[in-house]
Amino acid sequence: MSNPEFSFIILTYNEEQHIPRLLDSIRILGANTYILDSYSEDNTIAICHDYNITVAQSTFYNHPTQWHHALSTFQINTPWVICLDADQIVTQELIALLMDFKDQDHLDFDGIYFNRKNYFKGRWIRYGGYYPKYLLKMFRPNKGWSDLTENMDHRFQVHGKTLIWKTGHIIEENLKESSISFWIDKHNRYSSLLAEEEVQRIKNRFKQSIKPRLFGSPNEQNAWFKKLWWRLPRYLRPLIYFLYRIILQRGILDGKTGIIYHFLQAFWFRVLVDIKIDEHLKKRNGSESAIAFLLNFLMLSAVFYWINIFFIGLTTPGGFYIKCLDQHLNYIHHWRTASIYITSSVLRSLGYIVEVSGQGLSVKYHSGFKIVYSCLGYGIMSCFAAFVISFPKSARSKICFLITGLCLIQLINLLRLTLIAIFYRDVLMLWKIDHHALYNYLTYTIIIFITYIWTNSPGLKKHLIKENFLKVPQNLK
């Protein structure tokens, strides 16, 4: 006899790694289980048949529409339904709550929130605002719905009262994400959906389905934070969000794996979304004006530069010093250390005797240097990054050129450090050569040259004309 209180609906696509794990975790509940599959190409369907699961198939567009289709496809005869993703597992704490669950004891409620534990590469992401994380996963099928005003960050909504099971944990761990390439490919697709959604909101075609409330239910709180997010300046908000998760939400305590996850999910993914939003707006409305481009460039230059200055202040003893940040996430310090050790390796390969110290190095019978943070080149790198991000080109072109340019700037700086270590005492000081000015002139000249080539690459003028970024006289078209 099947469980009379609730049923399960699960979405799948190539989930042969995950679906046995989930089905085994809920088998003891004896509930009817329905699966909506997106035409899997692996053994997912065969596994579901082995478990005697009812399976239907539908082409996948995004999660909200797929869940809407699932709720419309299956005839749910129980008073409650539980909707799960294939990469989730029901824990023993939640099993215990569900074993004791009776509809007659919850007649005043329309939905129940479960508490999610998210795992990345085998590590529980406990900080960074990721736990507790309450998701509306159980609701009355005639009272709940899939929120179609969202493309990617899907959630279920109910108008009635809800209950939070703080100890009712589900574990979410996508085993495919052990390959970072899979994670990046997936979030590249997600970024397109999220960018499209936000463009629709800019055009007032999407409205939030529930009222945003900071002190309301978990879904209402989420709606409030999303509304705030949409009002923040693009490109600046990913940085704010990343620092919020790492510092205020103590994401730094998640260790190396957790910090990588927070960087990818909070910063890299959000920057990609913002770039794609700009691409959408340019295609549909014409591109930004030259003035807007200039303002974006100047704003981003200032933001990138002062973020580095601010970070140096936070990680330098004295004043507003954050010891934990200094010890675990001091990228400026690691940047300097890497520059010193790479330079020392180059010098040793050339046959010089090198002694490395904490802030520099010395070369026997020659010279040496000590690096202060301002010599790392973050000023010119901030300016370069701001220009590339602001310029109207495809996301792929921007990312490739940005990586190339930043690496080139560091290569020039390493060449400078190598020459200083060998010749500073005998040549540069004797001839009174200002190596700082020489480095700046050389670097800016090279960067301006390669940037000119990039901005005038074949096909760009046609791209800009199409988007009205360049105004071409009618007789020249």
C-alpha cells in the first residue's frame, strides 16, 4: 500500500549517477514516485523502470517550465507532493519527520520548507550564506505552483501558511561537478537563462510573483534580496556579493574548496551574467552610447583600483586589520610572493646566485630588489580590465583578451624585476634611470597597441554599426 499522505516528483536528465541514490533514500517511505525525464541518453530510464517508477518525458527548456509541466502531467492523488532534483538525497532526519507526517495535523498549512545542505567536490558549503538554506519542497498540489517568472533560480510558491523544518535536511551534491569543466559548462548555460530573465525584467515583462519582504518567509526574503540585486550596478554587484559571502557570511571558513566555490558562484558566474545582459541590450535596443561607455570605463577603473587599495588596508597590521583575511585570503601577498619566486627561478636558470627574502631578493655580485605592493601593476591592470569589460564585444572575445592582456602585463613586470636584480646598482642608478616611469611607458605603449588591434579586429566595425555604437553616414553604408 502506498503512502496516503504524500507523493514524490523528480526531474531527471542523464542521472544514472544520482537517481539510484535518491530512490534508495526515499524507498522506506513507500510513497508514489513520478519522474519527468528530459530524454536522457544514459541508463536513467532503465534504472527508473527497475524501481517500478512512473516515467514521462518532456523536452527541457528551463527548470521552472519543466516543473510546471511535471505538476500538470502527473495526477497526484495525495494531499501533499514533494518535488526533488535528482542530485538530492533525503536524510534520516527528514525521513523521520516524513514517517510521522499526517495531513490532518497540518490542515492550516499549504507548504513546508526543507533545509538544504549543499556539497561541492565532496565538501559541505556551510558558510557564505549557504546554510541554513530553506527551500519550499513540499506543498499541496492544488495550492502550490512553479514560479514561471524565473528562468534559472527556480522555486515553488504558495499563498497560504508555511512551515519550516529546520532539521529536515536534504543533501544536494552533483557528482558530475567533480569535473570543473562540467560545472563551468552548466553555469555558462545558466548565465544565458539568467541574463535573458533580467533583460525581461528591465523591459517590465517579468513581475515578481510574491511580495518581497525582508522579514517574511524564506521565499519572500529571497524575493527582497533579488529586488535589491537588480537595482545594483552591473559588474560592481558581483564583487559586492563575493565580498559579502566571503567576509560577512564567513565563506572564508569553508576552506580552499569552499573559497573556490564562492568565487565561481558569487563572482565569476555573476560577471558572466552581467556581460550577457549587456549583449542582450545591445542587440535589442542598440548599444550604449559613447558617453555611457566612458562612464562605465571610469567607474570600473576606480572600483577595481580602490578595491585593491582597500584590501591592502584590511590585510596590513594597524588600523582596520582583519587577521583572518590576511592569513587565508591575502591575494596581494601571494601575488607578490609569486612574482619574487618566478623572478628568482629565471635568474637561477641564467646562472645567477639568488637569495630570496620575504619582500624581495638579492643577486650575488649584482643587485636585487624589494617589492612594495604598488609595484605589482594593479593600477594598469585595473584600467585595462575596466576598458575590456566596458567595450562592446562578445563575452568570449573579452575573456580571451582580458586573460592575454593581464598575463602580458605581469610578464613585462617580471622582465623589469629581472633586469633590476641584475643591473640596478651598476646601470640604472649610474644613469639615473627611473625604472618605474620606464615600466609604465613601455607597458602602456604595448597595451594600447594590442588594444588597438583588438578593437579594430575584422568584423568589429560591422558589429558596432549593427548595434549603433558607431554612427556611419548613409552614403558610406
